[in-house]
Amino acid sequence: MKKLIYFIIAVMFLSAMPEITFAQSNDPFEQQTLKARDNTTKKEKKINRKKNAETEAKEAPAPKMEPSKKPEPAKNNEMTISNPCDEWLDVELVSLIGSKASQTIKLTIKFTNHDVNKHMYVGGNFLAYDCDGNEHSRSWTSGDYNALTDIPIKTTIEIPGKINPANTKVMPVMSFNLGDCRIEMRNVPINWK
């Protein structure tokens, strides 16, 4: 009885082990058998891969086919604010107000320092171009501020020179320093009063 139990355990153990092939067999019959067995395995693997791919394709949702859209050109008339220091500095436009009588414009911005407390100045080399292509520039500082962390500060910058209200509905470009950062605003609408 013990021999029978050992035999059954040995058969179960051997059947659970992976097949071991000896590629260097000298027996031609055995080599043909190994080749046939390898080819069957390759074919089975290929069939299984196909079945798995088909099953995955059936289970995966079909991709939605959208009509091809032509890329829209960038709108040149949208207002933008370029801020190279946006990881620690927020800059917002509050207003751009023009006086028709004096033909002057005042830019009001709000900035927030998210870094450690800093001493920041506003102004530097201010540069702007109006719709007629006239340059408005000046080197000056409009304000020095102790910019505490996360505290918004509002400041006003007077744009130098006279600007014709009839021809200028937006300021195409304005550029100024805010601390060590060069801020650029484009296509800012002017509220003429």
C-alpha cells in the first residue's frame, strides 16, 4: 500500500514539474519530436496571443471618432500677461484707465509675493507701444514695496506721453519690471473717461 501511495505522489510531483527538454540529444527521432513539440507550442502561443488581443479589443471601449478639426489660429486680440516668475509671484490687471481730456493712461495692477518677504520695486524700464506704433518709455521706479508673503499689493503706473484716444482702444504691449521679473501685458483694453 505504501508503494502505491509513493507512486501516486511521484506521478503527481512529476506532472506538476515543467517539461525539461534536452536540446543536445543525439537521437534523431527524439530531435524530431522536440521540434514538433516546439512548433506546436509556438503555434499555440500565437493563437493565444491573438485570442487575448481580440478579447482585450472587445472589452476595451471603442475609441470615439471625432471629425477632424482644423487647428484654430491664436487670437491676437486676447489680453495676456506674461510673468516669468509665476511660481512665486502673481500679477493681476486691476484697470487701464485713460483720460480723453489729457490723453494719458494709468495702469493699475495688483501683485502678490508667495516667496519669503521681499523688498520689491515697480517700474524700471517701462516700455509700451500704442496702436499708432508710438513708443512710450521711461526709466523710473513708481514704487518701492515691502512685499510680505501672500499679501496683495496694488500699485498704479502712469504711462508716459500722450496717447490718442480715437485710435487706441487697447494697448498692444506694455512691459515693466516688478522686482527682478520683467512683466509683459498685451492687448489690454483701455477704459477711456
